[in-house]
Amino acid sequence: MMSQKRMQELLIEFQNRHWNLENNHEMFEVENEEIYWTLKRGEVSLQLEFPILGDLGQPSDDLKDIAYCESQNHINRLFFGEKNPAIWKKKIQTFIFDLESAVKSQNSSE
């Protein structure tokens, strides 16, 4: 499945930046038409949501229906449709950088 492969590639890039998936055994577990990840690096954590919607926007539990993932605050999104592997990898890296920047600015304002 393309979405499952994309999720694995995304996780590898997070791990390359020293993030760990807290609920690793639930990596592909669907709950209420979504998959939830909690990633941790030291004391910092962030949550990702992978909404699962069918072609017409109806609820689904099929991983192939994942079109994107987003941060829990719904500000940062990574769409899974990119076909060029080099561009896809760059988009993952940009997504992670943006999330890290948001977490860093949030923590400095507290």
C-alpha cells in the first residue's frame, strides 16, 4: 500500500532526526477513521494525525485512503500524493523542520 509505505518513510525521517514513535506497536492502528502517532525526543512530544477518508470524503478504515498527515493543531500538513521520490523526501524533511520549529517556538514562549 502506498500510504503505508509513505508512513514508514515518514517515520524513518523522524527517527533520523532522533524522534521516536511512542506507540510503535500501534503504527497502523485505525481509531475513529484516523491513525494517531505520538513522537518524542527527550521531553518534547508532538502528535500527528492521519485522517482516513474515502474517495467521496466518507469515513474509511483502509490505509490506502490516507491522503495526508497533519500536526495535532492542524497547521502543518504533509500530502502523500507526490510521485517523485526526491521531491517526496524533501517535503518530508520540510514538514519535520516546520514541526520542530513550531515546537521550539511554543516551548520558548512558555
